[in-house]
Amino acid sequence: MQITADHVIKFIETITMRVKEQRDYLTQLDSAIGDADHGVNLDRGFTTVLTKLPSVADKDIGTILKTVGTTLVSTVGGASGPLYGTAFLRAGMASADRFELTVDDLAVVIEAALEGIQARGKSTRGEKTMIDAIGPAVDALKAARAAGDDLLTSLRKAVAACQAGMEATIPMLATKGRASYLGERSIGHQDPGATSAFLMAQALLEVLEASQ
């Protein structure tokens, strides 16, 4: 099984739906340790992305992802716009001119997205950010692939690692971003960026499972 451009379009549509469904929850998480705008901002950004999809429906995966990235950068406020925008732009660069991706390609694309977030946010693991969910997902995907697992099995393991990483942000002390201003009070709250990253990972798995 390979990931096609049609899968990627469906993936973006599913993210948009999930973000809209979880908008209040994401904002609630952000109200505890941030600016209380994560869900609202992502919802606005992906709703705008949805209007751009028809223009790239017949394009390669790289073009689709870069269009998502530029749209998020220009429409989403706060930290999440530049971070997710950069992630999708880097993912698009890593999949330029490709109409299909193997599981090995997927690992390269997600790692490129992760590196983009790290570079833009000047952050690393353990600082209570989306990186704490995405990083373990990349590790799990690569490990599963090295073990010879197929695409869906590898992705299931990656999503499980992403969820575990998200949940691991709860006891962390935030040392990066708006949450870091709270110091010790940031402990005990799940990071909203790690949560939205998990929703996106879930969306990709859902789309690929449905196409089986």
C-alpha cells in the first residue's frame, strides 16, 4: 500500500473536520497554559485551507502540502500558525513532485516536518510542546519500518507513540512558549500543540484504514 495524492487531500479534509469538532477542547487546554486560542486559530486556518484544496486536487503531494503550509502561515495567529505552517511546507519540500509515498517516504516527510518545527520554534524534546508528541511518532515509524512492518502497522505504532508522547506532556514543566511563563503551574496540564498533533496523526491513520 502507498499513500496517494488523493489520500493526502482526504487527510487534510479529515484534519479540518477533527479540528472543528475538537476546537473547544483544544482551546480549553490552551486556556490553562496559553492564550486560549489554539482551537479557534487552527479551526480558522484549516477552514481556509479547505477552500484551497480544489485548486490543488490534481497536483502532486508536495504541492498540496506546501499549499496547506502557506495558507496556515498566512491565516493562523499565535505560535501554531508558523509552526504547523513550517511543518507542512517542509513536508511538501520533502515530497515534491511525488504522487505516491511509501512508508519509508512517509518517515522522511514527517521527519522533515519535525525538523521544521524544531528550527522555527527553536525547541527540542522535553519542553512541553508538540515536539514531544511528533518526535516519538517519528521514532516509532522508523523503528517499525526497520522491523519490516507494512505501512498500516507502522503507522498504528507511530500513532500510539504520538498519543503516549502527548500524554507525557501532562507532568512536564513547560520551558518553551507561552506556557513557560507559568513555571510550576504548567505542570499537570496536557499541551494543546501535542494534542492537535495527535489529532492529525489519528486523521492520517483513519484515512488510510478506510481506504483498505
